[in-house]
Amino acid sequence: MCASSYHRRVTDTVSPRRPRKDAAANRAGLLSAAARTLALDPSASVDAIARAAGLSRRALYGHFDDRDALVRELVASGAQRFNAIATDPGLRLDTEPVPVALARLTGRLWGEASHVQVAAAVALDERHVEDSAAALAPLRRALMNLVRRGQDEGTLRTDVAAPTLARLIEETARTVIVRLDASSPEAHSLVVRAVLSIAGLSWRDAAALIDAHSDVVGAAS
């Protein structure tokens, strides 16, 4: 047998090297561990995240170039969930009265409690504000549209400009979400009432809205 024939036979019988079977699982585990760890401490170190995933620091760097790369992927993953909610036609954000639409949007976001808390904690870290802002652009547009429509209709406060009010609503929701225990039975209602309050509704009007639209907070969990 000539050398070239032997080489062809060996080449034909050797399979291309496949990625390790646990590579995808490890990456998912790192993201999950980062979510849990950053929800408690937005400045958690690479070592803390790796330990939470049951992996070494070296293993983490095998999947992500650095801590920022891991956090950016975590932000992007969470943002996809939030943006999907904001663009869900079933919410009827364009047709419902603005206070009801705002309450419903807030309630649905709270339905993603653990993910919202992670994203909020990360977004509060100044190092990742820009990443969060870019990733959540569809959600922010939906909120801005609601605020402008509500001000035009006179159902939301008009003593501050629309961009400022939208930011106040966002920061109020983020702060309340970060500070609340997601397992609390009152949390779902409280975050909706806090958002409605900063948007300009009195506490009585917010309570009446929730009573009239119980589904807004009816699925709290």
C-alpha cells in the first residue's frame, strides 16, 4: 500500500473532533450562576460566579473572555424576555387606556420576577448601564409611547417632560423590584402601585384600577 493510500484511509476513519458534551451545559450553568450571584451582589467577582457554578475560574474564561463579556450576554438574554413582553400584541398596549396598559405591562414584567431582579441589579451597576439601555431599547420605546399617549390624553402627569417621566417610571420599577422579595404575596401589587403612583395616579385611583382589572396582579408568583 502506498503512503498516500494509507493516509487517505486513516483520514477517512478519523472523525472530526467534536466539542465536549458538557461545554454547552457548563456555559448555561455559568449564566445561571451569574444570574443568581449578581442578583444578590451586582459587583460579584469572577471567582464568586465560577464557584456558584461549581467550576473553576479557568473554566469560566474558557467560555467568556472576561467578566464584562459574561454580564453582557446575561443582560442580552434577560432583555430578550422583557422585549418580548413589551411587544406582545396580547397586552393591547396601543388600545387599552394608558394607566391600564402601564399597569398590565408592569404586572407582566413582574411575572418574570427572578429575571427582572437580575437585570435590574445589573443595570444599577454603572459599568453596564449602556449595555442595558441598548439591549432594552424595544421595551423603552414601548414605555415612551405609553407615556406620550398618556400625557396627550391627560391620564398621566404632565408636570415633567415625557422622557423624564419615562425614566422616572423605569427607575421606580427597577428600584422597587430590586428591593422586594419576589416570593412576597404583596409584591406584585406593590410594584404596580408604585409605577402608577410615579406616573401620576393617586393611591386611590391606583387601587381602583387594580380592583377593576384584577388580572393585572392576579398571576403574581
